[in-house]
Amino acid sequence: MRFHAEQRLRGSKRAIASLLADPGFYVALQLPDVRQPEVLESYQDGSWSVVRLRYAVDGGHYPILRLLASSAPLAWLQEVRVDPSAGSGQLRYEAEFDPVRLHGAGEFTLTSAQGSTIFRFEGDVTVAVPGIGRLMERQMIRELIHRLDIEAEALDAQLRRNVAGPRLQDD
């Protein structure tokens, strides 16, 4: 199921892309009902900065995942690819317990707009469970959009903290 999200951030494209490519940003990010992520990898692949993470579910309000995972640990793997010079990136995520049944991907763009930056995300979620998959996808999308909102607030907060430090050139 396709979905999109959009946020206005108070930093330059370059500053935002740098944060999205920094594994430290994700480790410091406080998301509800998940433990701090484990950084699996962080590397450069040409112009792309790549961060691979593992998130373990800590809370109990994930009936969708519990139904799919049965007795397996609830965790997902996430890969963020950022091209700072282009102001764009990709995101892939999949359930660690069964990536075929629960996965998704998306692309984001950063666009300068009157002293701020518009973060646009277009993606999809797949819950391959006959009969209830679409309902579960809608619930997962609500959670994903909520997490993107939290991430946008954290980006803004970090950008405000960075104002006192070295500034990256505006685009």
C-alpha cells in the first residue's frame, strides 16, 4: 500500500542530509516502543551514505507484528541511503522474523523552500497476509507516519542545537 508524508524542516538540505546519513542521529532518536537501534553498518557507496540499523520492539502495542511473528523476537532491519549532494535518499525496511511477509521501501527528497527545507517521503508497506493484509498495512502506515513526524521533530531539534556549532553552507 502506497503512502506519503511531508514535513517542513528549519535547516538546509545539506545539513538535513548530513544528519540523515549519521548513524549517531538514529541512535539518539527516541521512538516509542522500540529500543535504541543497533547500528549494523555505516559506509560510503560512491555518492551514497548508507546506514543499516536493527530495531527491536520494546513495547506491547504491536499486535500486527505479534500476529505475524508468533514467538519470534519482534525486530526489523532498516537501511537508509542518502545522497547528500542530491538532497535525496532511499529507505528500505523489513521484519527480521519474516521479510517476505512484512516489508517496505520508499524514497525521500529534500527541497529548499523560503529559508527551510521540505522533506517529502513516498513509500509503500507490504503485509502479505491473505484476508487481513490491507487492514494491517493501514495500521502500519499510521505508525510509520507517526515515526516520520517524530524524526522530523528530532531533526529540527538537532539543527537548532547545531546553530551554535559550525554551520553547513545553505543550498
